[in-house]
Amino acid sequence: VTARNNVAVARETLRNSMGLTKPLDFDVVDTLEARQIELESEKAVAIAYDNRPELQSLLQQRTATEEQIASLQRDYLPSVLGGGNYNWAGVDYPLQENWNIGASVTVNLFNGGLTTAQIGEAQANLSRLEYATPQTRQNIAMAVRQAGRDVQQANESIRVSRKGLQSARESLSLAEGRYATGAGSIIELTDAQAALTSAEASLVQSLYDYQTSIAALERAMGRSIEREGAQG
């Protein structure tokens, strides 16, 4: 009953995650398998640096703030404007040529310290971004490396679970043989069957944990591992 309830809850959670308003009209395919991942830790971190949106946002904000400061600093300089036009005018033909050329220089002598305050504000924002950027990089690197270790641990758990399943099958075979010859009891046979069921469940859980760790690594990297050719 608990297992059926968990399946129903999982399907509803999947439907909400996909943004569907109607019930799922497809079946979930069992894809519990162990893909061999061959991706170096530092390469995974570099991929995360290039794809994690929060880091890219900080880098773009830094560039924009630096450009803003440079633009504000130009307000201290005088601005020069020039212009000209050419036309024909008059009441008799041929018309008289007219040339108008002009230039102006504007010097901002006093604006109440607005430019200075704006530059100070922009520099404070730049300092905040410069502090946040390496901190974000460290958090990303730590998340990627931890996710990579979780993948390795889950892969090792699969190996152990498969060994346990093999041992449980051999124990059940021995118990069945002993029971068939009258040397073993029904309790021994039942225990061996229960141990096999437990070993099978342990393997399924290990495979599930492995897939979850792969998803966590891809989330930490900001992209699919298969796009990097890391699928063995």
C-alpha cells in the first residue's frame, strides 16, 4: 500500500514539475542503469564556470558597471558639438547659396556633485560584484566536486549491491537444495527468499541513487553530461 501511494505521489509530483494541468498520458519507462561517467573534476568545474547562470550574471553585471563608471567619468570632460547645413535661398533665379556652420563647447562647472555621487555608487556596486564573483565560483566548484564524489560513491554502491545480490541468489539456491533433500527447514528457505528480495531492493535503490547523483552533477555543471561526450 505504501509503495502504491509513493508511486501515485511521484507521478503527481512529476506532473506538477512539468507544468501539466491534465493527468499524465504516458508511462514512465524503467531506465535504471549504470552509465559509466568519465569526466575529470577540474573539467567539470570549468564547464560549470561557463554555464552556471548566476556566475555569468555576475560577470555581465561587472562589465556593465565598469562601462557605466567610464561613461560617468566622461561627464567631467567638456562636450563639443558641431553642425552645419547648406541650402539655396532667394526670390530671383539663380538662387543664392547659403552655408551655415557652427560649433559649441559645453563645460559642466557645477551640478551639485551628482556625477561624483553616481560614480561613487557605481564603484560601490562594482566592489560588491568583485567580492561576490569569487565567492560564487568557490560555491560552484564545491558543489561540482561534491556531486562528482557522490557519483563515485553511488557507483561503488551499485557494485556492492550486485555482489550482495549474487551472494543472496547463491544462498537461496543452497537453501532450496537443503530443503529439497530434507536437510534444511522451511524457515531457512524463507529467510533466504527474504534476503534475496532485500538484495534486489538494495540494488534498485543503488541504481536510483546513482541516477539521482548524475542529475545532481548535471545541475551543478549547468548542462548535460552527454553533451560533453562523457558517456561511456
